[in-house]
Amino acid sequence: MEGRDRDRDTRGRARNARPRDGLGRPLPYGSPGVERQPEGVPRTPAETLAEAQRLLDAGMPFHAHEVLEDAWKSAPQPERALWRALAQLAVGLTHAARGNAAGAAALLARAADGLEPYAGGAPYGIAVTELVRWAREDGSGGSVALRG
């Protein structure tokens, strides 16, 4: 909409106030949409994983991505790659749910690559080895468990 002032956050960054559907696709202004996840919510890793899993189980991988992205952006540097890979996994699921098989495969492969360095352990109880296998073999559909 030309001439319309863009929404800005408290730091002056542009925000998109358009309503979105359950898979994060923009809807026309004035349409009822699904409430987005609030950004910048401080959560513990356990709270992040529980909320992301709840959203994944509800068929809302785009929203789970937003929760995981918050963790990625606020995590200490040594953990950022782990949280980024989990966020990519959720984006891969979003692409799959939207019918974008090529995008899903690319993001799930990227997520698996990012998770692989953590496969020797289970930080925060994350089922890393299972997630890598799932993302590489059958991540295009079905449910996923972040924790073992």
C-alpha cells in the first residue's frame, strides 16, 4: 500500500504488520490471521524447546521457527549454531507444509548439517542424532520430536 507508513519496532526496524495464516503466509490487510509469536521473549532452553514442540505438534512450524530464532539470536556464541539449525529445521517443515518440496529439502539438509556437530551429545535433551537422521531421510512430512 503506497503511502502507508511502515510499522517500526522500538529500535526503528521495519516490522510487517500484515496478518498471516498458520503457516506464516501473508494475508491481505484487514483479514483475520493467526497471532504471531512475540519476539524477544526471554525463555530458558527448556521453555524454548517445550514451546517450539507445542507449536510443531499444532502444525505451526513457522511459529516454532520464530521461537527457535529468538533462542538463536539470544544464545551465547558457542550455542548459536545449534539453535540456528533447529530454526532451519522448523523453516524446512514450513516449506514442506506450504508444498515447496525443493525449499524443504534444502532447509532440512542445512539443518542436518548444522546439527551434525552436536550428534555426539544431547544438549538440553535435544535428540540430535535422531533429528539429523529424520531431516536427511524423511523430513518432508510427519511429526518431529525435538527431544528424545
